[in-house]
Amino acid sequence: MSIWSTMLKNKQKKRKNDNVRQHNDPQKPEEQPIQRNYEDNVSRIKGELGNSTDLLFREYQIGDHKGTIVYVDGLANGQLINDFFNETLLNSGFNGNQDPFQFLIEKAAGLGNFQFATEWNQVFDSFLSGNTLFFLDGYNQAINVETKGWDKRSISEPSTQLSIGGPKDSFTETIRTNTALIRRRIKSPNLWLESMKLGTVAQTDIAIMYIKGIANEKIIGEVKERLNQINIDAVMAEGYIEQLFEDQTWTPFPTTHHSERPDVIASHLLEGRIAILVDGTPFVITVPAIFAQFFQAPDDYYARFDISTSLRILRILAFLIALMGPALYIAATTFHQEMIPTTLAIAIASQRENVPFPAFIEALIMEVTFEILREAGLRLPRAVGQAVSIVGALVIGQAAVQAGIVSPIMVIVVSITAIANFSTPTFMMAIAARLIRFAMMALATFLGLYGIVLGLMFMSIHLCALRSFGIPYMMPIAPFNAQNQQDIFIRYPIWAMKYRPKFISKGNLVRAGDNQKPMPPKQEDSQDSKGES
């Protein structure tokens, strides 16, 4: 029996290794040199792409040498290529004393930046990225000209992180546009950008941005190492990256932060964080992330510190309501009736007199119903979705009360909880509160307030155990750091936030000079001005 089990394990291990080897060695064009006969090169391109109809070839002739232009319709700037082909190549004015390939280089230089492609993997990566390849008969290399010109969405206002008093622009699906939006805000030579490609079947452009001298070199190296370890067919959005290189998988809390606002990403870079941009998505990831960061709205830094602090405390209170609202109601009505004022307790009892379900089932019905309505409102077209979510909640809530399935006070509790959940600035943290809320409801049903306290203890222990690229998730609360409390629950004035977070940045920690506090004019100056008047 042991021999059979050993053989079975070896067979499974061999099959697993074969699968890994097959994935690591996908079907890509071999690193073979380009042929000198341009017709053989054209035949290979057509064969590799299955004679795709969006693959366009334009033949030309320079002296006695024939050649062809290859590009993909829709990815390259077709108008630019047509003008160049008709005006430059067809009327080339070539004389026989010149080298035809050198003459072609001089002509292609007027079209844009160019490089040389000598192997087939360079050829396919080039024109599938929007570039144009020039092949010339008798030469075993091609001219790779940058002619990217696909249609792209223009810069618009952010849709998920609305701006009240700050900038109104947001990222797009084009990675080069996104890097430019960040560079517009941080005009510094220390803002470094490193590029790579991820994906074994469909390669996606990835960019890493950080400020040299401010970002932690260890975290930069960790980001690069984790990205290089990603082995997947394709990266379609930033969510793929987020799931593949985060520290902890089994947690509802987000351990990376992403935003579609360039001003948010720029401020994170100035604090020493690293930004990861993915081509094809308007969201940018920043690491490391901490728990308090998800309650900081972008507009907090465009208003006075007292107003921003008040709103931030209100968001934290709303998060606690969204986390424990129904659980507190269940615990109070089931186990701790003495904590409810007598008049209110009598009103609740009279309302629940005809309700056939206990408080937990009542709350569960309403919570699940609201979650379904919320999800339906997101998936339906915008005009229909808003009507379904608002009208559906009103109609179903009123009908449920009249039918005696739930009590009016439960509708109020669930409604306040849903509204409080929308106050969280970050969508992923709001989802975490929605998930944990059901666990809190179950604990309150069996143990009352003791169950809620137990759940908060487990959640606190879990949060303290989390890491984001080696940084404790609850920094600077646990472990406590008095110097870095300037932007956690209370937002200090800008002139008082002299240092960057020490647990993130290990380089230049000073971000504001001394004596930055605004001061009124001196009494002597004011008296002199009065005398002159």
C-alpha cells in the first residue's frame, strides 16, 4: 500500500511539474533571427497571426530592393502611416549610390522614434503594441517605428472618488497618460519610473513609480520581486496585481490602496509610497497601505484642519455604525432589554408583537434584501439602477412592514446602517464592513454584547497581525508611534505636519521647513502703517 501511495504521489508531482513547465514556457515566437527574404518574413507573420484581417501590409520599393510595412489596424496611427507612405516612400527620390537600408532609416526617422528588431519576439511585441515594422529585402533586421495611435478615453472627472474642492481630473485606461498626469504634479528628477511587462499570453505594460531618496529601498525591491514572481496568462486590471502580490489573502480588509485620482497618488508618492500603474485600467495601486489611510478622503487636505478632523471622526463613527448597527439592536432587544429606556422598549415591543421572526432573522432578511437591491442598482444601467435601488428599497420596506414580516424600527436600523456604510471613502473598506456585519449579528444573537466585544477583540487581533509589504497594518496605532499621529484620527494643520511617516519613508523625512505657522503682522508694523495713513 505504501509503494502504491508513493508511486501515486510521484505521478501527481510529475504532472504538477509538467503543468508548471508548460505554463512557464508558453507558445511564443522563438527567439530566432529575422530572415533576409522579406517575403518569408511576411509569410511567417501571416501564419503566426492566422491571416488576421486587421493586420495590414503596404509594399514599397527602394531602388532594386522591395520591402513592406506591417502594422495592426486600430492600434497604429493609420493616417500618419498613409501620409508617410504616399508622400515619402512612393516619392522617395532614392539614388543608386546610397545604401537602401540607411536611406530607409533616414525616412523612418521622420515618422517617429525608432529601434531595430532583429528577433521574432521583438517583431511581434512591437506591432502588437501599436508600432510599425519596416522590412527590406536582403536585410535580416527590421526598423521598429513607434506609431501608437489607438482611440482612447479623454481625461474626465473621477467617478468613484468625487472631488469637492480639489482637482477634477482622473486617470484613463492609457498608462502613458496616467504617468504624465502624475509628472505634472511632481516635477522632480527624483521621480523615477520603471517599466515591465506581465503576462505569458497577453503581455500588459506595468509601470512602477517612486521618488528616489524618499521611498524605502527595501520596499521598492520587495515590490519588484513580487511583480517578477507573477506568472499568469494576462493582467486585465489592477485587481489581478492586487490579488497576486498582497501580504495576506485570508482577510476582508484591503492591504493595498488604489485610486483613480492623480492628486491622491501624487500625495502618496510624496509620503514615500510606491505606485503601480497597469495599462488598460484607470486605477493605480499604492503600497504600503495602513488601516487609517482608508478613512482619509482626498478633500481633507484642501480644507482647514478643524473641518477635516471633524469629518474624519464622523467617517470613523459611521464605519462603526455600519459594522455594529444591527448587531447592537439584536443584542439590546434579545439579551439586554434593561439598557433600553422604558418608553422606547414598550414602543419596540408593540411594533414587534405581530412579527413572527426573532430579531436576528428579521435583521438578516432586511440586510440581504438591501444588499440585493444595492447590487442590482450597480449592475443595471445608470438611469434604471438608481430608480430600482431607491424605489425598490422604499416599496419593499413599506410592504414588509405592512405584511408583518419586519418591524418599522428594524427598517430604520438597517437604513441607517446602509447610509453609514456609504460614508466610508474607500469602496473596499466599505465592503469589509458589510461582510463583518453579518458575523457581528450572529455573535450578538448567541452572546449579546459579550459576543460583539468578542468579535471586536478578534478583529483587532487580526488587524494587528496584518502586514502590507512588511509594514504593520495598524501603524502608527499599534505599535504606537507618537510622532506619526499627525494624520491619523486628527489631521494636524499643514504647517504642523513637518515630517513624513517614518514607518514608510526611510530617506528624506522632512517635508516642511521651520516657522511655517501663519502669523499676523507685528504690532510695530501695524502702527507704522497707521501712522503713514
